[in-house]
Amino acid sequence: MGEDREEGGRLMPDTPSFPRVRFAPSPTGYLHVGGARTALFNWLFARHFGGTFILRIEDTDFERSSEAMVEGILEGMRWIGLDWDEGPFFQSQRLPLYQATAQKLIDSGYAYYCFCTKDELEARRAQGTAAMYDRRCRALDPPESKQRRLDGQAAAVRFAVPDGSTSWNDAVFGRVEFANAELEDFVLLRSDGIPTYHLSVVADDIQMRLTHIIRGADHISNTPKQVLQYRALQAELPVFAHVPLILGPDKTRLSKRHGATSVIAYKDMGIVPEAFRNFLALLGWSPGSAHRDREIFSSGDLIQLFTLDGISKSNAVFDNDKLAWFNTEYIRAYASEKLLPLIETEWKAAQFTPTRSREELLAAIDLLKPRARSLKDFATLFRAYFRDDFEYDPAAVTKFLADPELPAWLQELATRYAAAPEFTEASAEEILRVFAAEKNIKAGALINGSRVALTGQAVAPSLFAVMAALGKDRVIERLSAVAKVPATG
RNA sequence: GGCGCCAUGGUGUAACUGGUUAACACGCCGCCCUCUCAAGGCGGAGAGUUCGGGUUCGAUCCCCGAUGGCGCUGCCA
């Protein structure tokens, strides 16, 4: 790792200099897709540069925050494989820091008490005269304000936005500037002493010595308010990197309207965590032209490749089809030993208990994984490989078991297998083809019919591989029982 | 409404930051393979880079404007 080469100690975006970053969700909901991606980017950035990734829970909105949500967020992060080095810190436990920071701002003249009540403000807004706070309390004499406070009057603390303009050099958007006239004298501390987001982020980001703030682009408009506080507090500015938002297929901001929005919902859909992480990483970020023809990146690849300048400026649409593709790629590439625990989790959730040995399970998984689109398939489509009670798909029966002569043939075929000295993938095929030739029927008809009789499905791996996986006894048993398959009309 | 940001096929992204037949992946279509379905192989349709001006010998890339989308506009975060 190199030295910090920038003058003033400022860390520029890709300076390899032990950056400190954070993910700061507010526990008013589960970990959603956008938050997960922000967390992922921060994590990748920290890991890439050997920095520190901090988790901070922004729970100053007591009304809407809950402990269950905190647990949900942690669960989501663990699921996609994100670990943190410090925290979780809870803002609700750091109130004194914010109050002290507010006091500092008041003492230095950058903030003032505001005695307007919420109702008064609302009324003024309703009149339509003042879209922004009219700063009336800013005109109050400091000694007078102090006295009113001492007398027990409730007051919020507002930041006194100066004239001029505020700008910063965003690591992804470049220079961004706001006229201060567009900013209102925002509240730092509510009248009950609880800080607002504007104060608590800045106080914490400074106290935690963060060097880079990587967060959603929805915070761009908040940034000037924060920059102003850094200046007032004489703190060094971190590098801001705003990440574009994730949109739904209709190009509006992703929300429950679009279906699953919680990360855990994707777990429940049978998505493999690495597939989800890979997909997410490529939403709004690209490793650049050197890797333009690659899409599959392991966690290690991503860490090695991730830098801020690969982040794009435009919003990205969440594409379920592409996620599904990543999922099949990962499931197919996984060793069955690695897949088994994930599938077992799925089985547990589906209250499905396999009745096979571990070896048989692994063999079946190896056979089936190229055709799986989701972990769910192992409890549904592929049930017949793991248990002996399974349903016959009516469509499959109609398609391949409709011939009235077929059941008798399959039963006879079963007796051939029973009489055969050995039962292997090759011998099973040999026997079936000889049988078909003898009876002068198409091998394909026998094969397709057998497939349905053995698995209940029209879709499966090569039949003889299936037979080998199922074993001689089960093959004979299921072929013999073909007459019991419910016919369809 | 005000302010800010963004704009490459349906989707995600590339394009040595002015010179390419605008590339890759997903999706879609077709063919091959074949015992089904996937996978795989091969091929195809689909953008002239939102639109209009400018700068330039030359603009996806620079400038201006328009349009559209998104964000913010709370004693929410």
C-alpha cells in the first residue's frame, strides 16, 4: 500500500491509503436492493484498498426504527457475504456526541435556536408564503435566545446557512455546486434534543474519521448542507462518491410495486448469494474495457477490480432475467458439496426431507444442477430424485405417457432390468434399445415414457443417467408401477 | 413550481476521453446437436449514440438549448 500523496491529507478516490468507509442504513425497513448495493460498493472499496468498513445504524427516528429491522439488515448483509470491521454502532446511543456538536456550532455562531413550533411552521407552509423556513429566529439576539432556553422554552437548533455557494468534487459526478440561497436553515437538533439526519451523519462521519462517503445519489442534494457543517466544524472534507440509483423495469425508483425489494426475498426465491452479489456489483459499475467480455466475477475478482471510477453516472434498471441467468451460472458452476448446504436450507424452508444418503444426494445434485434455475427446483421439480413420493406432472403424462400400449411395455421393460446381471448407465441403455428393436417401437417413445414414469417430469437429464442415479431397484419399482400413474384427459 | 443530476439497442455496460463496420453480456428469433428440457456450437434481428444547433477536417465523446427521466425541496433518513 502506498502513501497518501495528496496535499492536505485529502484522499483522492483511488489512492491506496487505508480508507475508512461505512454503510449507514436506517432500520425502518429490511435491507433493500439499493442499500445492499451501496453496502457492497463500500465493502469492495474497503477490501480493495485494505481499508476499514464500518457499519452504523441510523436509528434516530425512533418512531419508525425497530430492532427487528436491524436484525433483518444484518441478515441481509451476511447473506451476500459482507462483513464489517467496526460496529454496528447505533446513533441512538451516541446522542451526547450530536448534542455537543450542535452546541459547538451554536457557540461558534453557525447555528441558532429556533422557537417556532412544528404547527407554526406547517401553518406558514400551508399559507404558501414561505416554501422554505423564513429564518425569523436567526434574527433573535443570542443572549435572548439563551435566556428563553433557560426559562425552559423548547427550541430546535438550526444551521445558519451563509450566503454564497457550496461545492465539492464528487468522485463520480465531478464538481457539483449549489447556490446557498437554495438551502434552508435546516434543523440540526429537534426540540426534543434528538438530532436530525443532517447533524448525526456529519458528526459521526467526522468522529469515525471516514475518508470516503459512498452512498446513493439521492443524497446529492443533502451534500451541500453537510459540506457547510464540515467547514463550520473545521473538519477535513471526505471524498464524496454518489452512486446512481436502481430503478424498476418502468424506470421509476425501485419499490415494492416492482415486487421483491428486500434482499432476503431473493434468498427466499432460491437465488444463490454469490449470483446476487455478482449481479448487484455490475449494476452501476463496470470493471472497464479490459474486462468487457466478462460478466462472472468472484468475490475476489470484484475486490481486485473495484475502483470508484468504474461507477457510472446514470441510473440502472434492475433486470430479473439477468439475475436469473447469473443464478443458473453459479448453480451450475458450484461443486455439489458447496451446493448441498444451500439446497438444505431451501429444503428446510419448504419442509422437505430427503430420504437418501449424503452420497446419493451429492450424485443427484451433480446430475441436476445444470438444469436448475433456482435452488427451489431441488424441492419441487427434482423431488423424485430425493424422495419416493412425488407427483406426476399432468402435462408430462399427457405428452409422453398417453399411448395406451406404453404402460405394458414399460412394465415388461422393468422385468428385463430385473433379470439383467448388471445395471449401469450403459447397460440400461443397451437393454432398452434392444427391447425397442424387438418390439419394433421407437426407442424415443420408450425413453420419454420412462422419464415421466421415473421422475414425474417431462424435463430431466439424460434418461440413463437418471436411471443410474436412481438405482436399479427404484427404476424397476417405478416402471412397474406405471399403471398407477393417474391418467389425464 | 424551484434547484440539482443524468441521457449509447428492450436491459446492464464498452468504446485508447474527438477518427471503430459503435463492442460484450442478458433477453428475443432461427439452425445444429438430441431421448425431453436446459447447456453448448453457429447465425440473426435490434442503437448510428434522446432531439436541435454549434466548435472541428472529423463528434457517442467538447459547448449551448430543448425534451425526457430521476433526485431533493420535513423538527424522515
